[in-house]
Amino acid sequence: MCSPSRVIICLLRNDLRLQDNEVLLWAHKNADHIVPLYCFDPRHYVGTHNYNFPKTGPHRLKFLLESVKDLRNILKEKGSNLLLRRGKPEDVLEDLVTKLGSVTAVALQEEVTKEELDVENAVKKVCSQHGVQLQTVWGSTLYHRNDLPFRHISRLPDVYTQFRKAVETQCQVRPSLQMPDRLKSLPAGFEEGDIPTLQDFGQEDPVTDPRSAFPCSGGETQALQRLQHYFWDTNLVASYKDTRNGLIGMDYSTKFAPWLALGCISPRYIYEQIKKYERERTANQSTYWVIFELLWRDYFRFVALKYGSKLFFPKGLQDKPVPWKKDPKLFDAWKEGRTGVPFVDANMRELAVTGFMSNRGRQNVASFLTKDLGIDWRMGAEWFEYLLVDYDVCSNYGNWLYSAGIGNDPRENRKFNMIKQGLDYDVNGDYIRLWVPELQNIQGGDVHAPWALSNSALAHAGITLGETYPLPIVKAPEWSRHINQKPVRHAPISLIGIIICSFNTKGERFRI
């Protein structure tokens, strides 16, 4: 008499790839049939925790649907499939385990923050009730959690530079996993489930804007093509450190972050490709800097593992009481890009239209909200959660805490000067004129502070402050040092050694 087939369900969440996927590989090695499963959890499509903004916006949802569709196609080519279900993962698993009767295990990749851990605990309960093994793996970071040179996660340094130096000198990146040419098939009789549309979630397809710096689709296929383009086809990676603070266009940075956020590409694979590039073409500060930023991503995940729900508390990791304001008018001006401060407005409009914003922009708009306006940092974090196509809970909240001065920043009272930053990184105002067209007739760097122009200059540009473009909702005293001065372009970023060294603690945050 034949023994019953062993079936393993692979609950995929933020690991939507085939390559270097330990969940799929473990299941393939330990089952007769595997069931790759993705659940559209209704809890992801409600309001955010504190301010009830929509939790998943149209840009991120579109990217997710593309990623799911791509993974299904890839798995089908490997003899498998991807089951899609709408419902809480624990409820979907309960139903599948009950119907199949031959499930021996559920495999999933571990996460570190509360909502994801709540799902894992609920799944664990279902497995326990049915006598099913729960197999968890760690697969979201460049360095494996078990390889960290700290005896316990509580010993994780609270300063990035200390963490980076420790792992770089004492750890090895594990090699990516070799996946089989064919995967074990699904058991017979499964309905694969339709790929939902944005309309199924009450949303409309976002309009593609030709100005977007991220006009890309979701999925592992697109992620690998992007890496091929950025590394091997164009050698852009070899000048990355010089360009990474750009604002316009697709190629000033790697743009890997959206695919990393959903696990469409493995950080270990990126690392291996960097090392291969360094062996075969060139190794320089730019190639290293991609790894440097992958380490920031690792760090924020381990910080979340260390501090748990403090990541979301108003006092942050430092338990520092700050009298945060909750002024809806000021916040609306910020989120809608009508603060009257052009560099802020341009970045916020880009985010609203495209779901993406540069690293430089993110640092500035976060500083403006928390330091210039004094608005509760969680309002900004939740607005980013809604809109960002590359939203990652650990990096997003870790970065906002950092910007608010209650996270992992070792320097007290760090604040960005909006005018200086604008002149440093958008010296001629091209980025502002791209996203704030009502200012397009102001030439050069003057566009960064239209309120400082004469009435005749404003009239010549067709601008009436307070009508065609807002008066600034706040003016910081330090801005005046940089207004009405001829912008001086600093030395190329790659040559500013002191500034780059300081970025080891300031961090190349918010993106890779």
C-alpha cells in the first residue's frame, strides 16, 4: 500500500522570487508536492494605524500585482504554480490544510515587525492544531541573522558605523542557493485563483507619468533585467557614488529598492554580482557603495528585531519626549506639495504622482516635516507607507525615526537646510521646474526661493505669491544665508571625503 504524498505549503509574503528562495528550496527537498501560496491579506488594504491613511496605495499595489503575476509565470515554467487567495493567511491555510489532509508542513520566511509576527503566530496556531510542522527561514537580509558577530540581538550597536565595521570584518555573506531546474508539482485539483485588479481593491490604475524616475514593472524578471542593465550593459554601477544623489531620471541610482522590498531579487545575488563585476571589470568606491547601502537595509531590519514595537512609538527608540504637533493644515500642505518651499514641493509632488522619490528628496522632506514644521513623524511615515512603491516597514520607520532625531542617529538635532540642499543638488533648478511648472519661468537657482525675488521679477515670471504659488508656510532663519547668493557648485560628490565619511553615520538612507 502506497504511503500518502507529502505536501508542503509555501506561504510567500515578501519573498516573491524563485532565485535564492530557501522556502521553495526546503519544500522541494522535503515534499512530494509543494503548494506555493500568496494571500492578499485584507488587513493590508485598510487604514494605517495612527492616522488612517490608506495602507497600500495604487503605485505599490500595481507593483505587487505585477510581481505576483511574474512569479506565477516563472513557477509555471518550472512545473509549479502560484496559488492566489484573498483572505487572512491563517484562514486560507486552515482551509487548505483541512481540504488536503496530507499537508506535512507549512514553510515561510520570517519577518520582524508586529503585524507580520502576528500572522506568523496565527499560522503557528493553525499548524499546531492540525499536527503540521511549521518551518521558518531567514532570507531577507544580506548577512544572515545567525552570522552576526553579536552574542544576542540586544547587543546590536545603536550606531550604523559600528554595525557595519563589525559585520564587514567578522562575517561572511552566505552564497545564494542553487535552485532546481524543475520544482515539485502541485497536488491535483487546485484552482490557481485569479490575479486581482486594482479595481478589486477599490483603486484605480495610476497614470504613468513621463517624468517618473521609476517607470518600471514589478517582478523578478524585471529586477534581473534592471541589474543586467545597471551593471553589465551600461557600467553605471562604476559611477554610482558620483550620481546617487541625483533627482531626475532612471539611472542616477540602482532603483533596486522596490524589488528588494517585495523580495523579487535577493540581496545576496546583488552582492555576488557586485563581486563578479569587481573581478571582471572594476572595483572602486562606487561598487562598494552599493554594498554599503545594502548594509543600511540590513541594519534597519536588525534594529527592528532588537527594538520591536518601539519602532512605531512616538518617543522612538530613545524614549525621547518631543511635543509633536498634529496640525492637519500644515500636514496637508506638505503632503500635497504646496508648502511654498519649492524643493519640498517638487519632491512631494513627484511622490504623489509616481510613488517614488530620490534618497536626497526623502531626507529633505522628512527633515522639513519634523524639524521645520514639528509635525508628528508618524504622519510622514504613514504617508510614505501609503504611497511609496518601495515601502519596506523596517527601512521606512527606521529612517523616519532617524530623521526625527529619536532613532539611530548619533548626532543631536540634525536638520537639513532646504535652500542649501536645493542649491547643492539642483543647482540650476531643473528638478523644481520639472515638478512645479508654475515656477518654470524663474531661471536658474532663483527658483529655490521665489519669495526673495522682487515684485517685478515675479511679475515677469507670471507668478503672484499666495495665488499662483503659495507663500512659504515657514521660513527657517538659516535659509537666508543662501538666498540671493550666486550658487557655488561644490566639488563632485565623489571628492568630498569629509562629507562622505560623515555619511557613514548619516547614512545612505531611504533607498538602494
